[in-house]
Amino acid sequence: MKKLSAFLKHSYLGLVLLFMYAPIFILILFSFTDSRTMSKWQGWSFGAYEKLFAERAVWVAVQNSITIAIIAAVVATIMGTFAAIGIHSMKKRNRMLVENVTQLPMVNPDLVTGISFMLLFTAIGFTSGYLRMLIAHITFNLPYVIFSVMPRLRQSSNRLYEAAMDLGCTPMIALTKVVIPDIMPGIISGFILAFTLSIDDFVISWFAADGVPNISIYVYSIARRGIPSHINALSALMFVVVATLLVIVNLRSIKQEKEAEVQARKLRSK
């Protein structure tokens, strides 16, 4: 009975993973051929990657996406971290009210958010498409950073900050030397989430950008005429980069947890 239960659990997990990653593996497979369908497989080829690196419009979109994602993630992480610390220090009733208000942009449909940004920028006469997209990305990333940092703040003890103050630290030194290092895993998670959401966003970027392309807008404009092979190559590279980043961060977190466990054992042994 136990063997059957274990088999069913593993089978279920395998089916879930297959359902999640099979489309990605197929996309990567088709990035190594000039074919568009399995019925017209033309053999292995690096033509899609050659075309990708020769297409200037792709790299303009990639440059816009990466620079906006990095800047938006950094700014949103800094602002969101300090906002989370401020919210965490509030009284319970006020904190719950602010948290509920902060959640609204996360549950608000992207279509409504995108149209709102478009109307706002048009009303104030703001015409720079790049800055419009950047401001929009910073804004919708903020709640995700806040709610990535908040759980770490709840797990952290206020006594660490109070102890640092008692030992002579100024509030800013205690914040930067004690509180922020303690919640750093949540800050890193918020940064990665903000970066990924910025790279992936289409709807808000479409309405806010005013003609400035990022990767998602470029892919959409091309896909309306059929999906060329170099789009598969671009998507495959994006997946590899994001997956590699996540693996590195997870390995770093595991290493830090093991080091913390070793230090705790040493302290207990003393």
C-alpha cells in the first residue's frame, strides 16, 4: 500500500512538471530548426539564432527591456523595502488598512492599470515613451516587493533593532547594519520578482510606452504575422537566463542557510 501511495505521488508530481515544462521544452526544441511545425520538421539548424543576432530591431527591444527591468527593479526594491519597514512599524489597525490598500494594484486587472497610466500621462502631457514605461514598471512592481519583504520582517525580531540602539547605534546604522541584512532574503526575492515581472509585462507596457518597444511588444507585433523561428530562439534565451538566475539565487540561499546552521551548532556547543 505504501509503495502504491508513493508511486501515485511521484506520478502526480511528474505529470504536473510535464504539464508545466513541456511547452517550454518544445519551444527550445523549435529554436534549433527553421521549421514552424512538427509536420514540417526541416532538421537541426542554428539559423534562428543567426537571424536573431542579425536582427537590429530585436536588440533595441531587448536593450529597452533589460535597462527598464534593472532600473525599475532596483528603484522598486529600495522604495518597497523602506515602505515595508514603515508599514511593519505601524499599529495593527493602521497596518492592516495600509496593507489592504497596497494589495489593490496587485489584484487590479493589467488592462485597467495600463489604460489608467495612458490617460494620466496624456493628461499631464508626458511624452517620453521610455520614461513612461519605466515609471509604470516601478509603480506596479512596488506592491510585489513590499509583500516579499513583509514576511521576513514578521519573522525577524524587533529586539535586534532595539539591541543595536542600546549598544550605541544610530537609527540609520541600526537599520542598515542589523535590520536590512536580517531581511536580505526577502529583499532579494522582491528584486528578482520585480525584474521578472518587468521583463514579462506586455499589457501595461503597451498602453504606457507610447511606441517604445520592449521584448513583449516586439514579439506581439511580429506574432500577428506569424511566429518566425528567431522568436523561438529569443524566448529560449530568455528562459535560460531567468532559470540560471533563479538557480544561482537558490543555491546562494541554501549555502547561507547551511552556514547559519553550522554557526548555530558551534554556538550551542560552546
